[in-house]
Amino acid sequence: MKEILDAILAGDTPKEAYAALPLPDSYRAVTVHKDEETMFEGMESRDKDPRQSLHVDDVPLPELGPGEALVAVMASAINYNTVWTALFEPVSTFRFLEKYGRASDLSKRHDLPYHVVGSDLAGVVLRTGAGVNAWKPGDEVVAHCLSVELESPDGHADTMLDPEQRIWGFETNFGGLAQIALVKSNQLMPKPAHLSWEEAASPGLVNSTAYRQLVSRNGAGMKQGDNVLIWGASGGLGSYATQFALAGGATPICVVSSEDKAQLCRDMGAELVIDRRAEDFRFWKDEHTQDTREWNRFGKRIRELTGGEDVDIVFEHPGRETFGASVYVTRKGGTIVTCASTSGYMHEYDNRYLWMSLKRIVGSHFANYREAWEANRLVAKGRIHPTLSRTYALEETGQAARDVHRNLHQGKVGVLCLAPEEGLGVRDVEMRARHIDAINRFRNV
């Protein structure tokens, strides 16, 4: 790995030289082990510790197939799907790998007794497989996490509808929390030149997810002037939704759980913020009964902030805890768009407030290549900024995942893979200087 790292750190290595660099037989990677998938049985989710299940191992370099690329990973990031993988919930990801392994002779590579995790990366292309023309060794790239076969007609209007669509590093092996990753070439996008490796790696999954969910016609189709209620507006996903709303001429109503998080939203430019903990919003009387009076109080608070207007769009991802309130406060004809259920999958809401007010619920999951490309393009242009708050070494990935699991973080948590320190990989110093305050907004918060 030393020759590869030296070539990248030099910053001026000719691209043709990368194709001649020898590849290692093995590399360091963050894994979970199949023989440990029952280690947390009988435990509550909050008591499970990712530090016990995430390992850093030497693993063999996978075979490179047609349409694929091997990438030297300088940095990656933690997403909630890595937390789910580490907790083996709601199901063990080895079920995904087993299913994928049955799909073809080539996909058998993924069905292993270990799972290399991670769904973000920034790095340098080392090798490309047969049929890859758009990318060459030496290209500096980031990767989105949609892995898709595209052998079915269903995926050709929107690749997220392909029956063989998977999330790389979660439903496939050889993910980004490693020194080398295996990706499909149509996951690759240009690395934003003004960002460091760890900054460039951090937006990927959440930025693309927020773009499709809020901006794309496949999601809410946000327009100028829309009032957008954003749950967890300073978090890894919500912080990008807040930026998209502001950049697109909408008005975000940011819901957070502390004054520090409220200030982060104001620092991003949001003016309307609800600290649900300070205002003591409790949408459930008990485990089985929601409190409609709290829905009503929440709606009144929103109208106080907006000058009497209800919200056009609710950016939903907490799920069970908030979904009833989300349906209630949306304006007549408005949209509740959901991409996750971090507080529980079994949602309950009063359907009268949906059907009689002609509201709609839209499911949104990650993004197709075009949506991911557009989201990354906005980062590269300095319109949307990374929300990286803290970076860990590869060996500390278990602690990083625990921080995300325990909600001890803001924005995104990064992981250095091959990069020996933070701040490397910046190519456009002048552009960086223009945006440095926004780039560092979430740092060490």
C-alpha cells in the first residue's frame, strides 16, 4: 500500500503511472463477522455496542469484474446503515450477501464469512474492469452507494426501481470503510476539488438521499416559496435538507432537540427553528396512544413562525415517533416524504387528515445516478457544503459508529482510511478560501 499512498500524496503523479502500480494481495478493512451475528440476541437496540462487532481485518483483494473499479480509499464516513450492520438489525446483512451471491457467478464473491462495510468514499481509481471507458486509473473520485445491475426494463426509467438495486457496502460486500473498495463504475463521480479527502467523502449517501427526497421530481419536488418542515435539521441527513431548502428558495422550519443544534441551523441560514425539547413536545401519551392535542399545539407553533401558513412539505425520517404529527401539520394538498424510520418502522397516523385533505405520502430511498450526480455537482460548485463534525482513524471506526448510534454527533462523522491525516487532497485552494467558514461550520461541534 505504501507505493499507492506515496503516489497519491505526491499530488502530481501522472495518471498513467497509477495503472502500473502493483496492487496488494490484501488490505485493511472494517468488517463484521458472520459467526458473531447472534452476539446481541435478546438485547435492546440501545444497549448494543458497535465497538464489539466492528473489526479491522486484513482481507483478500477481490476479483475485478466487468464494469467495475478498484479505488484506493483515502477517507470514508459513518452512515446509519453501518450502525444497523454492526447491530445486526433489523436483520443481519449476511442475508443480503447470501442472496446476492446466488444472483450470478461473479456475485458469488460477495457471499463471504465477513462483510466489509461502508457506503461512502473519496479516493483514487486504481484499476477499471472491462467495458469501463469514462474512468481511468489516477482519477480522483467520490462514490455514491447505488449498486444496480440494470438487466431488467424496470430500472431504465429510474434505476432505484430496478429489482436488482442494492446499497453498496450494506447489501453488497467490499464497502468504503477500507483501504481499497470495489465499486461499479457508474457509482463514480468527480471529487470536489476544493475539499479535503474526508470532507469530500462525507456528503455522499446523505446528500444524495436528501436531494431525491426533497428536490427531485421522484420525491417532494420542492419549489421556491415552499414551507418545509425538517426533522433533525442539524443531523447528517437533515443538515443537507436544510441547505437544499435554503438554496432552492424554500423556507425551512427546522426541528431540533437542543439549543446547540438550533444555533447550527441558524448558522446555516435558517430563521425558523423549533427546539422540541425546550418546548416539550411529546406526541405520545404512552407507548400505544398518540396525543392529538400535541399535534395541534405543534401546528400552532409552526403557524406562529410562518405567519399563519402550514407546511407544504414534511421531510420525514424519524418514523413512528413523529409520523402522526407530520401528517397532521401538513397543509391541504401537501406532501409527507419519508426515507427512514429511525424511531420505529410501524407508523400510525389518523387517515382522516390524509384523505380528506388530499395529502400524499411519498416513499423515497437513496437516489439514482443522475440525482446523485446533481447533488455532488452542487457540492463541487460550493452551493452545498459538507457537514463533517469529527473524523476518526480507521481503527476507531467502532467508536465512530457508537457515537452515531448514541446520537452523540452533529452532521457527519468521517473516517480516515489511507489518508494519514486530515486536510489533504485539496486541489482548488482559492475556491476553498471563499467557502472555508461554511466548510468548517460543523467542525468540533
